[in-house]
Amino acid sequence: MSKELGKYGEKVMLVYGGGSIRKNGIYDAVQAELRKAGKQTVELSGVMPNPTIEKVMEGVALARKEAVDFILAVGGGSVCDYGKAVAGSAYCEHDPWEYYFNNFGEMTCRWIPVGCVLTMAGTGSEMDSCSVISKHSENRKKFYYFRNPDFSILNPV
């Protein structure tokens, strides 16, 4: 993975779910690869199944504040969906929920490259452009086609 990471900028936003990657050792393996590639990291955890637009906006704010060069999503399909939604929304001038998910607006803004370290196969999100995001206040789950991840792997080493 460090070879792939070398193709991208200095600052990586590591996103993951509830913490199972810390328990099963994947977190440590990913961190070792990030260090090997000489990357600075900022973390955003707590990505839930069927991630919400509110959580996406939390990631957007962090990506902007930290000026991240790359998003590394470690987890299952929801984490991959989340990474793509943040990557396509961070530099969008519009409300992502309205512009992308409700109106299928064209993605013309800057894309933050995304890599996926898949820990559970099932949805195919690690290899497609689709991102499924929820908005509980509207009781809706919607999708948008952003871009395919820039790389996807099954084993961080």
C-alpha cells in the first residue's frame, strides 16, 4: 500500500467506522504503511452503516480545515461510500445533499483522491463510483455517482 500512497500528496485523512479495525490489527498495519510512505494523517472515525449527510459534512469540514490531499477509507462499503462522498463534496460550492443526491448535479469541483482498504466485501463500493448516503430527518437514503476510488486493496501490507 505504501507504494500506492506515494502517488498522492502529503496529508491523508484516514476514515473508518466504529473501531473494529483497531481490535483486529488492521489499524496498526495501515498506520505502518502510512508512516512507511511518509504521510501525515488526520483521522475521522465513527462512520456508521448507511452514513448520514451530517457525517459527510463533518468530513467535508475536516478535509477543508486540514487541506487533505488524499482520503483513505478503511472498512466496508459504507466507509468507502463515505470517502467518495467527502472527496466529491469537500470543494463543492453547493449543498451536497441538494446538489448531488436530490438533483444529480454534475460534479465539476475538485476531487480529493480516495483509496479504499476493504475489510468486508459485499456492496462493490470499493470498485464503483456510487455513494449511498442517508438523511434521517427526511427518512431517505439516496445515491450519487461520484468517481471510482483511485485504488482499492484488500490487505494493507
